[in-house]
Amino acid sequence: MLKPEPSPSPDGGSVGGGTVTTGMACRPLQLPPEAASAAEARHYVRHCLAALDHLDLIECAVLGVDELVANVCRHAGTPLVVDVEMDRGGSVRIDVTDLSPTPPVRRAAGDEAVDGRGLTLLDACGHWGLAATTGSGSGKTIWFEPFSSLGS
């Protein structure tokens, strides 16, 4: 994935300590495992996609990152990193990395259940997959390539 040198946003804005850039990518956003992190991740993704001129991806991307961050907070309970990158062909990928090696598990949700539909939601919003983290320790990255809300 293309990771050009970041340039500060014109307003000098910052999201969660990571400055959103107007270049080809945003600085990764580090978050604690708490409920408020999902809102911060949604805000970060919106700003990154706007800076990358991919407004058509915002709806699906925000739904996807919300689900992934909520899953880390609920199931992994570890700090996490959200990263938005665009490759040379213009494809956007969102990575959510945590410190738990446990992969996500698809569950059957009953009609009255309030949870258990997360991976089905990801399927509806884009392509996704799992990668083990490299470097020290264990962990995983769930990558997500959101669909365009324009149906293209």
C-alpha cells in the first residue's frame, strides 16, 4: 500500500492524537479498548476518506470500522490501531489491529438477539480478511476494503 509522507491538514486538525493528512494516507490512530473509541475511529475514517477524495466509501467504511473497533473493545480488550491506506490504483484499505491472536468467529444470531451479526455486516459493507501481525508479540489485523455507497 502506498504510504507517502504525511502532510498536515490545512486546519492543523488532530484526531485522537493522530493528525489527519491531506496526502495519500493518514497517520495511524491509536485507541484504548473503550466504547468511546468507536466514535473516534468513525470520525478518523470520515476525515481520512475525505482527504483521500473517496467520499463514496464513507458510509460503508464507517459502518465497518465501527463494528471492528466495537469487537476489539468487547472481545479482545486490548489497545488498538486504526489505519487507512490507499494503493497506487486508488483502492482503499482500513486496518484494525489489536493484541489478541484470537480470530473473529461468526455466530448465528437469533431473531431477538442484539448481537452476533457483526461479520455479516462486514460482508454487506465490503471485503475483509484476517492477517497475523508481524513483529513482536501476538495479535491480529482485520483488514477491510469498503464498498462504494454509489453502487459502482
